[in-house]
Amino acid sequence: MSSREMVIDLVTKLPEDASLAEIAREIELLAGIQRAREQARRGEGVPAEEARKLVAAWTSK
């Protein structure tokens, strides 16, 4: 699915009264997820176990 198609699908699923700011946040989230997937495919990023440790450290502060 192309980026354009993903955004169209996303926007059609949002409530009719969604603000432009809400729509923009949703598109940013979608873009972030796509970037993360691409990084994972390239073998980049943080392994899941290390990520769990980071989250645990952040939430214990």
C-alpha cells in the first residue's frame, strides 16, 4: 500500500469532526510506525529486550 493510500485509509477512519491537528498527529504516528518498520527491516534499532529495560528505567523515575 502506498503512503498516499495509507493516509487516505487513515483519514476515512477518523471521526467526521476530527480537527486538522488531530489528523496531523495521526499522520505523524503513522509515519513514525513506517520509519520504525523500515529500520527493523534493515536490522537497525534497539532489540526488544533492551527496549523493555529502557522503558522500565524510564517509568521507575
